[in-house]
Amino acid sequence: MKQSTINRIRKFSSDRDWGQYHTAPNIAKSIAIEAAELLECYQWSDEADIEHVKEELADVIVYCQNMLDCLHLDVDAIVNSKMTKNEAKYPVEKARGSSKKYTELEDQLFMPSIDLDTAMEQLKARKTENVKYMELLDLAENIDNPEFQRKFTYFYRLRRDEEWRGKYYALMKDFQGQKNIDFGMIQLRLWQATGNIESSFSSKMLATLDPSKPIWDANVLKMLRLKAPISGTPEKRMSLAVLIYDKICRWYEGFMKTGIAAEMITRFDRELPEMKEISAVKKIDFILWAGGAQ
């Protein structure tokens, strides 16, 4: 939309002192109402009075501009961000000519091929590592504790300098106890604090704060036939990483409903009773690591 048109929309509201009514909830309701009036043009027929359609469509666009102003949003920024996500959700090779939702375009749930006997033997042989992980969980309530940080750094191979680790643990402390923490939020804040896009360590922070969440690592990506984004602006790479992590979460959600997952968890609890209290997701994570999923 031309700047002159945007200015005219703003002047129209300003001259009438309507800005006082332009709250986000009010405008959102107005957009929905005007969209319904646009739809009404086609209520009884696929044909409509084009002049009426133009008027109703213009009302929707005007309210959308009001919403942008209300929330101080840049239309190019938010549209391009959304298009980046859409392009990842609907790859051309899968979506061309199809009206299916992106969740229906995905491949059939991948079932890892694992020798469960071998995996369990490997896990039982890692008794020292298992103990260290349980100790880490016991200390997770006190992120400021140097012992927790030392064990976390060791277990997750946090090979970064002291300044970086300080920012990482400070951020983890900030997030502790907050509701509705998500991967994208952690990844963004970590990038803002350190200047690095750390998708894997973002997931490990999230999984520590919320043990029901899975971890992103090279083995998981390979197993699920996913690739970490390595090119583009930081914002684009982070947007793509959020979509990839969402795919990881949905894979776990689907896999956990299978009989294979149930068998794995039963074996894990029986043969590693000292780790029975960890989350089901983490048990599968351990087995996949030990089994070397193909």
C-alpha cells in the first residue's frame, strides 16, 4: 500500500479522535466483522456485486492497517516472517497442486530400527553417566548452584567460554518458573544475549526446565531426516529452526503412542529402575542414543 494511502487512513481516524477506541481487541473484532460482511457478498451465490466486494474488502484492509499501527508492527517484516514459515511448511515438491494442510503433507511416521537388547546393555554399562544425569536433575531447582552448572556443562558438553556460559545460565534462571516457555523464545533470547544461534543448546535448556520436551541434536535431525538451517539471515534461520523443532516435538508425540515406544519404556523401567522417574520422552531419547537409530 502506498504511503499516501496509509497517511490518509491515519488522518481519517485522527481527525475524528477515534484513536482512543483503537485497542487491539476492538480492532481484531472489527476485522472479523468486516470479513464476515465481505463473505456475506457471496452468501447465496458465487457471483457478487463487485462494487460491494471492493467496499467490504477496503474496510478489512483499513482495519488491518489500524491494527498494524496499534501494535507498532511493520507489515513487510511480519509478512516476510510468515512467508518464511509457510515456505518451510509447504515445500513445492510436496504442496504443488494440493489443498492439504501441512501436517497432512508430512511423510509417514518414521519408525527407528533399534536393537533394543543392545541399547539396554549399553545404557546399563553407562552407570556413571546415568548417575551424573540423575544428580543433574536433583540440582535443577537451583540453577545458580555452581555444582548444577558444572554437571550440566559436563553432561551436555557445553563447550563455550565462561562468559557465554554465564549468560546461558542467567537466561535459564530467568526462564525458570515461567509458564508457556517455548523453544523459539529461548533461542531468540539466547541469540540476543550471545550473538549466536544455538538451536541445540536452546532445546537442552528447555528440556531441563520442562522434561516433557525433547532435545535437538545431530542424531535426532539425522534420524528424522531433518537438516539444520545454515544460510540466510539470523531471523530466517531462527524461524526455520522453530519449525524444525516443532517437527521433532510432533514426531515424539506420534511415536509415544506406538507399541514400540511402550515396549521401550517398559524395558527401560525394568532394567534401569534407578532412572524410572525421568520423563518418558527422556527415556526414549536415551534409548535412541544408545541404539544408534538407523
